[in-house]
Amino acid sequence: MTENLPQFIVVIDGLPANFAQYKLDQIMYGNQIEQFNLQKCTNDGRQWIISEISYIDALKIRDVINATKFGDVQAIAHLEQISIHLIISQMPNNANPQELLRIFGPNTVSRIRKQNQGQITNISSFQVSFNTMQDSLNARVDIQGKIIFGQRAEVKFFIQLSPIDEQQIGRMKQIKLYQLNKQITSEYLRKYFEQQFGPVIDAKVLNSELRTSLGEGVVQFEGKQGPERLLQLLKKQNPQDLERGISWMRLDFEEGKQSIAQRQCIIAEFDINQGKRPRIVGVHIRLQKKCTQEQIANFLIGYHFTNIVLLGNTEVDVDMPADYARDCVLQNDKAHPVLGEMWITLRAQYE
């Protein structure tokens, strides 16, 4: 599974008590899935998690489980996207966050926030942020259904799958890719997207008159399976971008265990605004703290910006050429020493 793509798990609830793992093994192997990890989340074996599989395989297994009866029991499977945030619910209002820190270990947890659900129910929940997604997945498995503070814990990842917009799916049947490594061929591009998202009619790298790669490409999906899966990933990575009418994603291409580029970046632009063509006009920056226009201008030196508009204490619109806007989004995914944490998205107008 490509590391930079959002990772999903299949959560299976309602299995018979003391369920035997080999039955799930048989289902996985029967669907030609050989690389996976099965973990039991509750002592009675009623909930299991399948991880370390691709998004496509996760969708397939979810549907297979929901169509299969285990004896007289109909299990229910759903997908969750792995994130560093867990929600632990059904906790008493007097629960102490420091006790959770002791349970998980101080080296894995970066933050714990208590969320009261009301005095009437006398129940609280906690949002726990971990240092890595693997730490959060381990915690998700370890404490589901366990007795904590005298209550049986219910755990889920903070980010959930959101509904699919059928119109958006239709408009994403053909996507444009930018910033491609020039070693990537049309054949490899097609193979990658078919493995990650589903059937592809055509995939090609655009070449110059000298038949050298322009670093751009086009992928045309067959049916709506590919656009649906791609849109689900984008809704998790850049929901605000989708609302603005243009979105992007970063992918890492690998050939076996050898990465074609140490940091392979791609921007995919999608026409999702009622058939109008999007044109990138700049970026939108959301800052963690208040910064001056001069500080922002110093940060943007080299991106050929033409205008900076402060939209409040922590929101900024910047006008710049499309190529520089794409570079600005892709090159600044870490905290800046002066501006701190920031979230940069593309801005588009329609023609």
C-alpha cells in the first residue's frame, strides 16, 4: 500500500463469540488477497480489524463480509480511515485524562482532549492524538471493548468516510496530472492507477515535440469505480479544496521497493463545478497563528505572487501564476520557522 495515500481498515462487528480466525483467512485468500493483518479487538472475538491492505481490497472485503453469514449470524463490516486521532466514548464525566496517558504511554500520545457529552447522560468522550498512525491503530485495537474507568470503551477513528456526490464522480472520469517525474511512462501510469483505483480506459504521459516528457499526464477511468475511490481519498485529504472547485493529491510512485523519486509529487485537477473549466489563480493559506503581511510576503519570495489579501487573523488569499501555486502547495507541508503550521490549498476561477 502506498505510504502517502490515506490508509483504511475494515472493521467487522457482530461476529460469533470465540470466532475462529481461519474463517477470515479463507475469505481473504479466496479473494486473492495475500498480504494483510488480522487483529481481534475484543476478548469475546466479536470485533476484528483487517489492516495493511489497499483501499480497493478494503472495499472488496467489506462487501464480501456484508454478504456472508457466519452460521446464523450476519456480521457488519465498515471502513475507517486511519488517522492519528481516536475518539474514545462512553467514558464517565469524572474520568481523568492523565489515566489515559498512563494506559497508552507518554511516548505515543501527543494530546488528549476531553469532550463532555452533557450532564444528563453523565458520559464523556476523549479525543486522543497520537504521534503516528501506527500508534493510533495499535491503540484502536488494544482498548476497543476494554473496561476503562468502570465503563466499556467504544473507539473509532476521528475521520469517517463521507457520502459520495454522483455529479462529482461523473466529472472526475478524466483527470489531469502535473509535477510527474519524467522517468514515469504511460504504461507505468496506467498500471499504477489501475492497481490503486480500478479500471482505466487510457493513461498517457504528455510529451514535447522532442518526445521528452512534459511532466504532465492524463488518466481516463472506465465507469465510476475509479472516480468514486479517488474522490473518497480527496474528501479526506483536502475537503476545502473540493469546495473551492479544484483539488490535488500527493502520490508516491514505487517500482517494487525502489522509489522512482525520493519525493514524487502529483497534482490532479478536477472539473467539479457544473462543467466549467477551473483555472488556478493562486493559493489560500490558513495559518495556525496571526502573522503580518510582511512575514507572509517574505515566506512567498520566489513564488512570483502579485497580491496578498488578509481575510482575518489567520486566513490569506494570494494571487500567483498556476505553476508557482502548485509548487507552493507541494513544497510547504511542514511547519515554517516563523509562520508555524500552515495549510495551503489551491484557488481557482472558472471559464
